[in-house]
Amino acid sequence: MLLGLSKIIDSPGASVSFSTSVDLSDLCYGVSYPVSEPVLAQGTVRNTAGVLVMTGEITTRIHGICDRCAADFQRDIRFPMDVVLVTELSDEENEDEWVFPLEADAADLDDIVRTVFVLNLDSKLLCREDCKGLCHRCGKNLNDGPCNCQKELDPRFAALKQLLEK
């Protein structure tokens, strides 16, 4: 979806509100496709002293498999959107990922929402921030409680263990 900005480009202090829904179900993240619901974006583009600044928020629910405990989960996520829109990129080699070019006085909301979503998504999909994962010996989900595995003794302390047993 293109958001027309021609009426605010030359009007410092002017603004345009936007609200859109973007389908990111084709977004492959690792080996999964966590976005099956529409990604909603809403906010405002404001001309601040000749600079077009887009602020807003992206919300959706992701469905995935936790990278630590392998449990299915769904979680609502909310990402801030704070990007700069420019008429042309001056130096593409040193391009800032938060700066987007306009296409004939319009902003490509689909491209901006996709980029902001991917840049804000964590590198690992976790069911929760404090996920404890699986026991590396028995495979029990440690979020459900501790397992019954004996802790392995560091081989460097084997001689000390023998002394304690005597």
C-alpha cells in the first residue's frame, strides 16, 4: 500500500495519519513461518523541519515453536516504528536501515512494515523470555520443573570425589 505524502512534503509541521494491515504469512524465519495473522500498523508521518518522520506501532500475534524448549506457543507482539522517509538516498553504501526512500511522493507501507517487523523480531523465537529449555540429558522441559538427572561431576574433581567416598 502506498501512502501519499505530497501534501506534507513542503509543509513543515503538517502530518498524515495511516493505518494498514500487511500479510507477512510468507515470511520464513529460520525454518518456520510464525506470522499467520495480519500485521497491523498505525501511526503518523510528520514533517519536522523538512524531515519526514514516521512514528507508530506494529502489532500482531506470532505462532511458533520455541527454539529452546520446542513447545508450540503464540504470543502477542508490539513493536515501535520510528523511521525517516527521504526523497532520495544520498549514499547507498552507508544506508541506514531505518531510512526509506519515497516512491514519487509516496511511502511503500508494505515494505516499511516488513522491514521494521524483521529488524525488531528476536533472533530466536522463544515461548517466553525466561524459557529454561530442555534438559540436555533426558529431554524434559525444564519450564515444567526440574528433572531427576544427576549432575555430572567435572572430571577434574574425580580424585577429590574418591577422597570423599573414603
